[in-house]
Amino acid sequence: MNIYFIRKRSGSRKELGRHPFILDEASSTLRQLLTEFTLHGLREAQTVVSDFPLTEEEIAAQSEEGRVKFASRYGENHDTPERALQVMLQAFADGLVRIFVDGEEVTDLDAALSLKEGSEVAFLRLTFLTGLLW
């Protein structure tokens, strides 16, 4: 099943990227979907990438996202799958991320989730404002 995930930042209408994602089978809960996304992202972050010059197509694609960067990753990721899942669940519990499936916010990790071919899953990362509250 093909779905799309969209990354956004609060306070900005611009998407940080729309990426296709292939699921072997439809996830029945948000917890299962987030687990698949987290483990996929961890594998991708731990893959060694060599530096090659950017092509014109890569420069154009990156400029659509707002910045052109030479190297994808500048450090190494030594997280374990258990640690990555723990961090993901804590971030969701703390309200640092909001998740929308086909335009509807999903707030319960274990509620039934209905994904279909071409569904869009949007991740909105929230940031704290600095300053005094009083």
C-alpha cells in the first residue's frame, strides 16, 4: 500500500517535504504506523552515505524544500530500535508532535486507524516559544 507522509513545522504553511512510503500491510493503529515510520527512519539514518556532487535535479528538489545541503547527514546515529521507539512515544505523549491522517487529527495511539491507498499522513512538529509567561 502506498501512502504519503508530509512533514510540517508549526507557524508555516509550507510543507517540509512530501514523501511516498510503502506499507506491506495497512497499520490498524497509530502506534503501529509510528513504529513503522520510526524504524524506517532509524534504518535510513544509520545507512552510510558517501558524498557525491549534487545533480541539477537534486538541487532543484532541495530548493523546493527551502535549502540546498551538500551532505545528508553530518553525524553518526548509534540509537537502538528500542531507544528510538521510546523517544518517539515520549515525544507523542509530551505533545511535541501532532499527527493528521487524511486531514483529521489522531490523538489516541491505540484507536483504530483507517488507511487507504494514497492516504496522507502529516507530521506537525511543535516548537516552544521563548520568553516569559508573566
